[in-house]
Amino acid sequence: MTIVTSSAFKAQSQTNSEITLYTKFDSIVGKENLGLNNGPLALNPYKTIGDNNMFLKNNKYTIGNLVYDGQSYFNAKLKYDIYKDQLILNPPEQPEHIGIGLIQDKTDSFSIYGINFIKITKSQTALSDFTSGYYEMIKIGKKFNLFIKHHKDILKEINEEGVYYSFHEKYQYYIEYNNKFYEINNKASIVKIFPENKKNINVFYQKNRNLSTTDYKQFINSLMISIYDFSINNSK
């Protein structure tokens, strides 16, 4: 089953002139009347220390694009609550302590910090333990996409100042290959999907041991590119 469609990343693939046109239209009709500005008030009840937080990157809004209820929106002020798996919008002309939790069922995709996210539901995969939600998408090649689930665990702690919480980020990795969805969590799981690439995979692990411990996300991304390139070259 193919997960990605051309419309899913409509907001990310528009030309600059199209973005300008959409933005001008939004200003004419009044952004407060757009379908994007609905949803529950987003609240953060967790006291943290320092830079630790439950968001992607930080607790500040950044400019991003999204597709919501079939409509593209550009230059929206967004932040992504990884702990709750919730995309939050700061409505136009509202102070930044006001945030709307966008309805996940209506949010097809979004892009912030140069990272593309797409909503994937459990029904779109054949994996029994798959969790519906937002997944970072990295396109490797034709019929080959890497998906990364960002997640943060919460830990309650107590010190002399009282109760506070800390968040710790984790990742789960999946690939969509030839219209099938797989979870990858170790070398054996990757070799099982690509048995013809076993030698190439072993060599890659040997040459990139340091990267696998210092930046596993980049390691997996580079490995998938290596597998794709190897497959393409051997199919010629």
C-alpha cells in the first residue's frame, strides 16, 4: 500500500509565486476566518528546567507550511509537541502564549525547520503495533521512503524547588519499500528486507561504527541511500 501521495506535500512543493498568491488571498479574506483557526486551546502544564521541553527543537514558534483539511497554508507560526504528537498554531495577530492544537485527523502534512512530516494511520500499514500519528518523511528514491517517528518520554522529578518534569527524545524507524511498510530496529531487520544487500550492509556498518553511535538518525538515512544506490546500480 502506497503511503505517500503527491497531494500530501502540496504545501512543501509549491513554487514561490504560488505561495505569494496563497498568502495574498489569505490576507484578503481575513486569516481569522480561515478553516485553520479552529481546535482546542493548547496547554502546557509541565514545569521544566533549562532548555528541556516536549517540543521539536524548542518551545518557540517557527514559520512553517502545512496542509490542513485539504487546504494549503504557508508562513504559519507553528510548533510541534512531540510528547503529545500535536501540531500547535499561533493564530495571526495573537500573542505567542495563545496556541491552537490542530486536529490531527485534518492535518495531512506540515514542514518546519526544513523537516517534512506526514500523517500516517495504522490502517495504512500492515503492522499490528504501528501507532497512528505524524512521521518525519525522507524520500530516498522511487518507491522508497524513510519514516521517523519522533517521541519523547516524560520523567517526573523532585528537587528542593519542587516538582518538575524532564523529556527525553526517542526515535522509531520505518521504511516504505515497493509499497510495503517495514519497521527497522537493527541490522538483522534491515538484512531481512534486503537480503541481496547483505554484504553491502555489513560493509557499511563496519565503516560507519562511530556514526551509528553519535548520530543514529543520520546513520540510518545514509544506509538507506547506500542500499538504494546499490540496488539501482545492480539493476542496470
